[in-house]
Amino acid sequence: MQAQMLHNHSAHGYCQLHKNMCAQGSTLTDPSNLRSDTLDVLSYTINLDMTLMNSQQISASCSILFSSKMNGIDWINLDLLALTVDSVTSEVGALPFVHTGALVQVQLPVLLNMGDQYTIVVHYHGSPENDTQWGGFYFSSGYAYNMGVGFVANPHNFGRVWFPCFDNFVERSAYSVNVLTNNNRTAYCGGVRTAVDTVGTDSLLTHWELTNEIPSYLASVAVATYTHAESSFESISSTQVPIYLAAKAVDTTNMKQSMVNLVPWLHGLEAQYGPYRWPRVGFTVVPFNGGAMEHATNIAYPLFAVDGSLAYETLYAHELSHHWWGDLVTCHNEGDMWINEGWASFSEALFKEVIYGQQAYIDYVKDNHKDVLLHAHQDDGARYPVSPVPHEITYGSHVYLKGADMAHTLRGYMGDEDFFTAIKDFLNEYQFSDVSSEDLRDYFQQYTSANLTSFFDNWIFAQGFPEFRVVNVVPQGNNNWQVNVEQHSHYAPALYQNVPMQLTAINELGQKFSTNILASGESTSTMVSLPTDFAPIGFCVNDNDALSMAVLAEEQWITETGSNDFDYAEMDMDTDSLGAMDSIFVRVENHFGAVDENQSQIEYFISPDRWWNVITNADNDAIINAEIRFYGNQNQTNYFDSLFFQYVIENGLTEDSLILLYRANGTAQWQPFDTYTLSTLGGNTNWSGRFNISHLKQGHYAWAAPTGMVNVDHISQNKAQIFLSGYDINILANQLKGDVNIYDASGKLIWSGKFQNSLQVPTISWQTGIYTVKCILENSMVYTKKLLIAK
């Protein structure tokens, strides 16, 4: 139907209205969430005329029922973007209003006190707007539909592109949507279809009701020559819930084939998250190439994903899971978007577990974690906490991918029984409301002995990851072993506390014996008692992949010669001989952190970015060759070794200078490996290449660059040597005095002092970066050295 054209206020009335509203504290930049502290929108009734969609126009009226939460309210502010308001009316007739930008200010004819209800009707028309990147209201190929958020828009909620509303995360309302269509088109919206009326000879008026209260961004409409395939599933609440798969008739068969696992997934979701609390399951196909949108009971689902294959199963798994995370319970503000999107992304992995088994879940989690560890900071432009995130990355990799990573890690902290029980109760407690990360933390803490304050402080509210490694193992007799686990930081501001993890011993048969430990701070020492006949060849942590650390670890049994690549751990292998064994166990750990040097870093500058640990039961006759790659080119997608190559470039070295180091274990000395070749792919200054290792053996591997120094004992008289040992800057100058100045990368002097013979400057509290050390000896000799301090 057409919106009624009615203008009733004069220029004087406009000015007086604007003056009155400003005097009451309402401005054109009214914070959206604050409105919900003043008024509560109970319901919207949207009458939408879509018969003009060929000209990409809508005409509509929206009836808004609201109640006052305060005394003395005689105005209401609504969001409406890029559409023209024709009039605002109520039971007394036309009301004065001001529409500036995206804000509609309406003067009420009565003074509302707490609990009073009132209804206004906004009549409007125009061409709805799209976000510059993602979201809005689209007309395309005979379809018209909305996508309820805008990635760039501020706020991200995008109900305001098609109806006047409180466009925020916290306001929840019921919806009635009545859509007039023609040309054999019909409309699908949220909730239950209550009626379809024939209007004239070529139009339909379709009525939809959703009594579950939702935020504005979850309201929806989609118009096309739709039909739907209807089925149902029996909920654990013993109700039959209808399922609508809506598409053009030509696409419904493919849609059903692509969603063949939809009902098993619904049962899986209910088993893990609790009952489905909505009146309908709905997916509606739209020609959108940028993804899908979790509109409540009416998911906007892309046409490309209903091709008859199972290629996009995790997409519908993600969107449907929003009916627990993101529709049923929603984030309180955009900074906590991981509650919506991170948990829905975690649900993709859970879908793999429900449909395809535990290993499929682990594989999906590990693929996601590798993407987070290597690329999230590149995708989003920096390293961020999971929460809060800035506006510009609300829909970035830290929210979706790292958010999923952290939900998996929380599962590892709590264990399955406590984790899923907490989820069910949490979603029941907070159903149809908004929550914060603190709400989730405090509620889940009731269900576990794990320290969730530490978990959220470390994993959620701070950037980076921890990196744990077994550094040394000391036999104590009677097959008792003292195992020392060290923690290092991968761009995290502090070492993690109270981290529960699995410590595992591996024997020569590849068998395992595991125990649980609680790791905190720099070092954790644990006594492990192994079975009498269990002879360990190595120890590791987190071999169950319960935690997403700054380590990519992968295990395989090699049963035949040929290629056995460890893609997850970034090590390619080619086995020439199994030796005397039928099969060989190999565990490869790719650690993203600085190695724990047992020798002063004088001869070599060892990579502060990455090193590998190999545990294997291969005998001396086995021949395993391996390849590891370095990535120091900041212009390439794979840019993992930035700190190491900062040093290489700053010191005028090339890739030809690089050396592969090896040590048998964490207490051994680093030495150049005896059989390897260095390949500088594409030249020796593009900072990308590989080390080819012949006869791989158990132990640690790292690359390094020479410093030009041979040994501390060989420092000649009347000269100074400057080097790093751990996190300390060391200066040695035989029998000489001198002054030292240390500058940061910007040239600012940050430390100065005097010394005689030697000096050690602790840098543990310094930021990661390149520092210049200038040493002026009493004999007037000056020595300058650039050092990379990496945490």
C-alpha cells in the first residue's frame, strides 16, 4: 500500500520542536542504546508496499507501540536512514516531527509517565540504502531483501534502512510485517505466516507475526517469486517445529540436497545448546554473494550455496546456530561481537563433530587456529583482544575466527560435561536478552573449578597467545621424571596464569601416558610417575589439542616411503627408508616464539619467531628428509618471521648468510646442523626460502644469522662486544671503562649508564623492537650494535 502523504508543520513549528527537544537533552547524536533506558519499544507493525520494487522503491507505514520507563516523556527518537518521512500520526492525528540525517524526532501529544503506553505511526517512502561494504537493502534480479547489519555503518545495526526503529543491540521487540507484492511475487519474513490475502487481480498481501522479541537487525523481509519446501523436526521440547526452505521453484531441489544434514544438525544443536525456542526454522534464498544473515527464523541464505552439493554445509550450520548465539542471546554491544559471531563460528566445528565425528572437529579447529595464528593480525591490521574490539573490526577475523578458537579453548579448560551444561543453562537464563563477556565469564565459573578470571584476562581480554614447551626432563629414579614446562609469549602482554593442560610422555612404540598439570607464569615443574615398563623418548604438552596456543603440532604414523607432509606444522617430509621398522611415529611442533638459548647469543642471532621440535621413534637406519620454509617478506601473505628478518635486514645481511641450527634437547648446545641445504627462492634478498634437511632426527631446529663473533673468551683487548643473552643486553670490554647509551627504533634515548669490564642491562619489561646500543670506551673507541628485543 502507498504511504499517505501528509505534511502538517510550519517552519515555525519545526524550529520550536527542535528547540524543545534539544532543551530536554535529546540531540541529533543521541546515543542509540541510551534510548532504551527511557522508552521500551514493545512491537513494530510494518505495512510494506513492494509493488514498486522494479524501480527499487518501497512505500510503507510503521506502527510503533512503546512504553515509558521514566516520568515526564513527551518525545521519541527513531532511526531511519535515507528514506523520506511523509508524516507521523497517532490516535489524535498528525504529529510534529524533525527528520535530520538518520534521526527522526517526534513530539508526542501527551506526557508519558512510567509504564504508560502509546502508539505512533510513521509513513515513509523512498529507495533504501546499502552499506558501503556489506549489508542494507538490495534489489537484484527480481529479488528484494534486506541484510540486517552494515559492516561499515555506525552503529552496525541496519534495521533503519527499511523501517523506523531503535536501531541498537539491546532493544528487543515483537514484529508484525504485512507485505504487498505483485507479479507473482510473495514475501518471506520472520516468524509465522498467518495469512495470505489476494488484493485485486495481481497482488498478494502476506502477513507474518513474530512474538519472540528480537533486536532491529534481526527483522527481515525477502520478496521474489518464492515457493518453499516444507518439513518439520521434533524438538526435544516435544513440539513439531516447521522448516521452510524458501527459494524460486527451480532452486528448491538443490536447496534440499545441499541441506540434507539440516535436521541432524538441529538435533545436535539441541543436544549441546538446549531446545530450539523459535516458532519456525527458515532459510530464504537471496542472490547475495557476500555471505548470509541470521535473521530470526528467516535466514537470508546465498543462492550460490544451494548448488546441490555439501560444499557449504558449515555456512548453514553457522547461521542456524545463531538461533542460540546471536538471536536468542545477543551481545550487549559491538565490542563483544564474539558472543554472536565467535560462538557461531565455533558451532561450525561442532557441526563437523555432530555429523562427521570427533576427528573432523579437531581437524576443523586446527585449520581455524592456524589461520588465526598466522593471518588474523594481517587481516585486521593489528593484533587485538577478542573483546573488546574496535568498531572497524567488529566483523573481522579476531571476532569470527579467534572467537571460535577461544570458545574451543574454553571447552578445553572446562571439559565437555561442565562446558555444555554451562552453555545450556546460560542460554536458558539469558534467553531473549543481551549479555557481556563478563556475564558469560561469571556464569560459566559456577560450573567449573578452572579459573575463568585468568582465562578471560589472558585469552579474551588481551591480545596474543601463550607458547608452552617442555624444556628439560630429569629422571628421579623408579621411572619418576621431573618435567619442566616453560611459557613464552607470542605478542601477549603478560604470561598466562592457571592454564590446565595435558602433559604426555611418548615411548619408542609411539604409546602415550598422559597426566594433567596446571601451568602458570614462566616455569612449571611437575613430577610424573610412569608405568614401570614405559620408557619415554620424549614429552610434550597439549597433544590432545584442547588449547589453541602459539604452537602448531601435528602427529603422524609413517607407514610407507614417499611424501608425508606435515602441512599443519609447516614441515614437508619425504621418507626414503623406514629402517628396520614397519612404521614410524613422528610428532612435529612448530613453535611461534623465541627458543630458550642455553648459550649466550654471541655467535648467532637465533630466530625469535619460530623453531621446531621433532619427536620420533625412528631408528638410525631410517632416512627421513624434511623441508622447512621461512617467510620474512612483508609483501607476501605468508609473513611469519618478521622479527628475525628485521634483524637480518637491519644488519645488512642476506639470505645467503642464514644457518640452520640443531640441538638434541632443551639442555644441549645449539650447533649448525650437519646435513642441510639452503634454497633462497627467487633471490637472496626477497626474505623467503627454505632449508632442506637430510636425515631428520629427533631434536630442535631453528634458523639463525651470524653475528661475526666467535666466542666470549676470544674477545681481544681494547675492544668491546655487545650481544644478547636471553632478555639481557651484555657488554664485555676487557679491563676497560666506558659509557653506554641505548636508543629505541625512533632514535629516542631510553637508557644510559657507565660500566667497567662488563655490563648487563635487563630488558624483560621493554617492548619488542629494534634497539641501538652505543658503547664509548675510555680509549675513545666507539662500538654500535643493533639488537632485536623479542618477547
